[in-house]
Amino acid sequence: MPRPLRVRWAAVVLVAAVICYFSVFTTPDAGVTPTGPLGLVGMDKWAHAVGYGVLGAALAVALAGERGPAADGRATAALAVAGATGYGVAMEIAQLTAPLRHTSVGDVVADALGATAAVAVWWAFSRRVARRDEADLRS
């Protein structure tokens, strides 16, 4: 595996490990304010969205490899979102064995929304960069 690709996958593993630590091994919601930005949902849902957004984006970058989103970018994006969301489901199941933890469909929804938003931003940004690079080659 080429070194840059190893680094990309190492980032995925690191993000997944951090999520696992905070999902299963720490005290739930320690120091988390009950209401997040805009007062619409709890801060824990924002934390889920951000964490799984980072995981989804890291997965997208690793899955795209050197070719970027130009080569089957929608499939790469869908796989990244599915992978991050699936990991969120796995963490909710893992919480069944953790004391003081409970599972929540709302957490999985926040995971999926965060992953979808971050991967959409990655896809749009990567396509823009690819178009710019193509224009530079034509010039």
C-alpha cells in the first residue's frame, strides 16, 4: 500500500478509535450542556454529527485514494456515508454492554446526518479541485 494511502487509512482508524473511546469507555455526557447551538437539539447530537462527519470525510478521502472523486465519486461518497453510519450503529450496539450507557436512534440519525453533510462537502470540494486541475492541464 503506498505511504499516502496508509496515512489516510491510519487517520480513519484514529478517528474511529477516538469515537469508540468516547462512545463506550467514558462517562456519558460528562460536562456536555443539554442544549446545543440554536437550541434545537442536545449538544450530544451535535457531537455525534461532528464526530461522524469527520469519520465520513476521512473514509471518503481514504476510499478515493489517489484518484479523487472523479473516478466513481458518487459510489465512493455513498460508501463513506454507509461506512460511517454503520460504525455509528455498531457503537450504539456496543453501548448495550457499557454501564451508564444507552442506545438511541437519535444518535444514529445524528451520525448519518453528520457523515452525509461532511462527505457532501468533500465531494463538492474535490470535484471543484479536479475541474480546476483539468482546466490547468488544458491551458
